[in-house]
Amino acid sequence: MHSHFQPVDLKKAYRLLNHGPTVLVSASHDGVDNVMAAAWACALDFDPPKVTVVLDKIARTRQLVEGSGYFVIQVPTAAQAQLTHQVGTRSLFDQPDKLASIGVQLARVEGYTAPLVQGCSAWLMCRVIDEPHNQHTYDLFIGEVVAAWADDRVFRDGHWAYENADPQWRSLHYVAGGHFYAIGEAVVVDSQG
Amino acid sequence: MHSHFQPVDLKKAYRLLNHGPTVLVSASHDGVDNVMAAAWACALDFDPPKVTVVLDKIARTRQLVEGSGYFVIQVPTAAQAQLTHQVGTRSLFDQPDKLASIGVQLARVEGYTAPLVQGCSAWLMCRVIDEPHNQHTYDLFIGEVVAAWADDRVFRDGHWAYENADPQWRSLHYVAGGHFYAIGEAVVVDSQG
């Protein structure tokens, strides 16, 4: 990656998802890479950090997660809205050149096979905690976050800095049918109150 | 409630949470009401709609959920930021008049004991799907949404209308330490693309 790609303290990794962004889920197995979009991803624990994500049985990415035991949750930016919608609506089953046709660029971090999507604002490398009942009954996967990174132009010192970054860095929050909201203005309350 | 309090089609109830807002969780058991804040709530399924929410073992609200088998997930507004932070940081264990001191006003809907917090933008009445392993190991509760409502000044015809409502209606997205973001501008992509 580049000089703005910086590690995030695992104890603060939950903050990358706390505001509820729509995410991209990537995985790799047996030489096959894929990326999907997921609105249903959520922090589950602080330390060690854990996340939940819903992966439908029809998703090719789910097979890669089950095969490899790893996935990456990453936070796409407003600049990636079209890409996010496209990886969420096209299937690798139907379109073997899905990623290339959408222009998704992947990167690897030493020690991990699961690929990172370039241009995102944050990445959480997750190891699947095997919970067959949840996976089968609810399509619900639990992952332990084993490493995390963010782009320091928009997340630094353990905090999002959306208010001081270009609006193109804002997180996306999906509703339906190609409609997202970008994250908006800061609201700060008296934390002693 | 009031004339703006309108039922939401259960098949579209997931849209009330899809953009990842911080929520309030309320419950009632044996005559005790409580409300807490939760950043870790998420849609889990469309039809029948289900949700996940993380309820820490130290939360009094968790006991009320376990005792009654019901909880309400509601979406607070930017106007309720201070209230949201206060119900999330004060405990009914320490402060028996917690709700009154914060100014939380509750309402009931016929047929349900779990209370709704007035002034929110949306409400999901949830019945606990008993999953003892998830509850014990991960503090993770799964609920089936059995009824849903929204304030039609900000959610109507199955869609959020933040862009056409007063900014005080915007959802809150918590980061840490009294810092939230409000939801921001609409981002619409070519859904055929």
C-alpha cells in the first residue's frame, strides 16, 4: 500500500465500525479472490476485538471465507459508491472477471492471504471463529480482528477525522436500491452530563 | 403516540437499521422499565425481519430483556444526542430515577409491555429468539421484529427522508467519548451500473 496506510491499535479497532458504515468483505481461497458489499456488519467486542457479518449462502465470497477461515472487512469511501454498489450486486458466479470489470484493485499484507481493497479508509483482518449453528441458521459469521489499518488522512490517533477531510473520504451507509447516505457532521455532547 | 407515528411494513423494517445508526434499547419486566444506548445493533434478516444487538452482562436492561423476552430497538435523533449519551453512560443500578432524571418519556403500544422512547424516529418491537450460547459467550441477542413503526416526518413510503427533514431528525452514529456523527447527504448511484 502507501505511506498513509497505518496500523490501528487493536483496542481501538471497534471504532472503525462503530458508526455503522456499509463495508466491503473480501476473501481469497485456492487462488480465487472476491469482494462483496455488506450493510450488515457490526462490532461485537472490544478486546480482543470481534465483529459479526451476515454472508448469504448465495455469495461466492462466503465460500472463500469458509474455505480459508479469513476475511477482511473494509470501509469504502463516498468516492467508491459506484464500486460498492457494483461489487454488491454482481456475482463472481455469473461474471468471472467481476473485479477487473468494476476496477477493484487489491493489495496484500505480508502474512495474510485475504486481500485488501485499495482506496478504502480502514481495513480489519478477521479470523473466523467457527460457529456452525450461527453460520447455517442465520448466515451470521463471527470474526476475531487480528490486525487493523486505516488511512491516516481520515482516521488518526484512534479517531475518525471526517470533519477535516475531503468529503470524498466519508463513509457510506446503504439504504436500498442504489441509495446511500454519506456520514455527516460531528455531534459532540457533554460527556460528563 | 401521535399522528406521525405510523406502522412500517415488516418487509421494509430492515431499512430502519440498514444505515447503521446508534440505537436505544428499551425493555420492561416486573414493573421495571429501562433504556440503554447501543452502537452494536444490526439487521440480520429480511423476512421475517431479525436483528442482532450486543447487551453487556452489566446492563440492567439485559436482565429486563431476559426476563420478559422482548425489547425495543429505536433510532434516536440528533435532537436526542445528550439523552442518548446519558442513557448509555448511567446505570439504573446506581440511579433508580435514571429515566426521570434524563427526561426520557416512554409510551406503550397496545399488546406489548416493552416501552417505546418518545421523540425517536423509528421503533422495532423485537421478540428474543433464545440462543443461550450466543447470549452467554458473546453477549449477542437475536430478536425477531414483530412490529415496526416510524415517524412519517422522516421515514415514509419505505424510505428515510433525511434530506427533506429538519437536521434535528438525523440519525446518530457513535464513535467514542461523547462524539457522534449525524447521518449526512444522500449519495445515489446508477443502480443498473
